[in-house]
Amino acid sequence: MEIHPYAETDGPATLRVFLAAVTETASVHYSAQQISAWARADGRDVNQWNSARKSLNTYVATIGDEVVAFSDVGEDGYIDMMFVAPKFGRRGVAGDLLAHLRDIAVGVGVSELYTNASITARPFFEKHGFAVVAEQHPITLGVEMTNYKMMLRL
């Protein structure tokens, strides 16, 4: 597996990974209405996606020529997204990507990582030392979701 900084050419593939992870992997823990509001598959624009990914310091994991995962880490230690293509789940991809983000964060003097983890992602983050700070119920397109504010001191 290789990890590289996000490039505009990664847009379509990372968007596909996001949509597959939400609609397939997360569908075990969320209702169809919640998945639809979260994915917003019909309302995603690759140009807006590119802008968001570039502004959030995104990194992309590839195996061969295939994008298998992506994540990001802000200057304050915030991880906005961590998504793995369903067929590459439970193979250590996310763990390796998180280790990469952690190294970057430590290198710039960040003292903690934090995220708003889905029900699906919570066990992954706990396995990697994050602790739940609070259960949250954000509203997305009028639909209540459940996620967890989680933190890891570095």
C-alpha cells in the first residue's frame, strides 16, 4: 500500500470510496433514510469534493493503481473523514492510514487527534486508542444521526 497527498485526479475515486463505504459498510448501523441523507449521492459535485479534500489535508491510500482509502488531518488534529473501500475493509488499510496521519500530526506538534466517528467507525478508533468524549446526534438534511466525538492524546 502507498499513501500520497490528495491530488485533484483522486477526486472521482475517493468520492466512489466514500459513497461505497457509507452505502455499504455503514448501512449495517444506520437506517436507509440516514444513509441517504449522509451519502447525498445525487448531490455530490466532484469540483466541490476536490475543494473540500484539498482544504482538509487529505491523504489517499492506493494498492497498485486502485484508490482503497482516504483520510485527512487538520492542523488542529481533527480527522474529518476516514473511509475505506468495502472490499478492502478489515485488512489493516485504515490502521496504516491512521498511523500515517498520526506521524504527520506529531511532526507538526499536534497534541491530540479528534474525530466525530460513526457508529461503524467507533470500534476502529477505540482499537487505536481513541476514547469517546461524547455521544452526539447531529441533524443531516433533517435526519437525526448518531456519532461519537472521540479523542486520542499524542
